[in-house]
Amino acid sequence: MHFTGLKSVGESWQQAAQYLDNNVGGTACLVAAMERASVQRLVFSSSATVYGQPDAVPISESAPLRTTNSYGRSKLLCEDILRELQMADSRWQVALLRYFNPVGAHTSGLIGEKPTGVPNNLMPYITQVAAGQHPFLRVFGDDYPTVDGTGVRDYIHVMDLAKGHLAALHYLEREGKGIAVNLGTGSGVSVLQLAAAFTQATGIAIAHQILARRQGDVASCYAATDLALNALAWRAQLSIEAMCADAWRWEQSVRNL
Ligand code: UFG
């Protein structure tokens, strides 16, 4: 896939500029505001997208950093800014948290994310199929070198992710230095496996059709989790069924709002 540095073929310059403005510009503004307030400790939401097309899975934090789209590029630029800031000024301590695929919602069904328009991501699309908003799940490719040919990802419950942030904050306080660390479960789950887990958790069948691969998708992406366990004393605990049940509860609450 072509990637010119800031945007990939198929992305608009407007979209690339929006990611740069929001993520990179926003991070630079935040750092300046934190400096003014004499606050130099930051937990940053980075993404597994900074690993681009991985050479091997599970992906460890020492894997090469590279990106395949403007979103990834913007996250990597933020990481670069924050890494250089720490090298230049020892008062700064930053935890770069590389999220894998956050899904689910607060178990109360009261806090979650409501995507605008048709969701790009798999879990919200599945919950909308379950709610009858789409006739079937569009599976983007079944010819990847994976367990069943569909894309494999490391889905992590947002509540586990939240606990990972607390663990990172404690690390910064305890160690007095920054860290770049994966937040994932370490388990790869395919598109069809996630749809099956959703049915298992909710009793609702998810019809699907196989479509062509989506441009820019990687076959398989899941985390090495030993650094998170050793450094943060954190590991993800919630199951794929819990992620599905909570995502579905949230979808139903949103519909009743
Ligand atoms: N997929 C489908 N149908 C859909 C949506 C997704 O088959 O309707 C497939 C994709 O092809 C992929 C898997 O489901 O194999 C997961 O796709 P997502 O869009 O949910 O997640 P991605 O891993 O592609 O991307 C996500 C975030 C990015 C982030 C990246 C980090 O959306 O912002 O994880 O690795 F950068």
C-alpha cells in the first residue's frame, strides 16, 4: 500500500490534516498548557497502529514503529514529541499506552461510545446488526493467513483499559520515569470468532457476508503483554463474552435514550 508520509492513497488530505491538527496540534497545546501549570506527568492514549504492518505477532514494544495511514502517522508524531520532551527535560514522565482494540462499555450500560454514521469498527457494527439496523455483517476478507481467513485482532474491554491507565499512573509515581507499553489481552480473535462470541453472549445470531479486503488492514495484530504485567502489574481480565454482553447492553441503552 502506498503511504506518502502523511496520508495513504484513498485518504483525503482534509482527513490527514484533521488528524494532524487534532492529535498532534492538540498534544502540543496540551504540553504547553501543562508546562504553564507545572504539571509534567502524562498518560497518553497511543495505539497499536504505531506498529503498522507487524513483522511478527504477538507484537512487543520493541517492534519497529511505522504507520500505514494518517491516523497512525499522527499518533506516532505525538509519541515522538513526547519521547523527545522526556529526553530534553527530565521533569517530564510520560506513559505511552498503545491500545489494541478497545470494545465494550461500562457494565451499567450508561457509559459508552456512540459512533456517528455507519461505524468503521467491528464491534459497533455487530451490535447494530443485532439491533436490526443492518441486514448483515460485512466481513472484509476471508483469505488472510489466519485461523479462518478473517482478520485477527486483540479486543480489550474498556474497563480493563481504564484500569491500565491507573496502573500506568502509579508506575509514573513509583518509578519517576516514562514507559511505552501495550494494553491488550495477548489473545487474537478473528472477525468470525467475535461474531460467534457475540451470539454466545447474547443469544442473537449475526448474519454475515464475505466482502473484499479493506484497504490498509493487517491480517493479524495482537499484543505481547509481558511488559504490562512486569512493569505495571496489570493484565486484562474480562472475557470476550463480557465485552460482547456489555457492548450489547450499551447499544440497547443508546436506542432507548
Ligand atoms: N471488520 C469487518 N467488518 C466491519 C468492520 C471491521 O470485517 O464492518 C474487520 C476488519 O477488517 C478487521 C477487524 O474487523 O479485520 C477489526 O476492524 P476494526 O475496524 O474494528 O479495527 P482495526 O484493527 O482495523 O483498527 C482499530 C482502530 C484504529 C486503530 C487500530 C489499532 O479502529 O483506530 O485498531 O491497531 F488504529
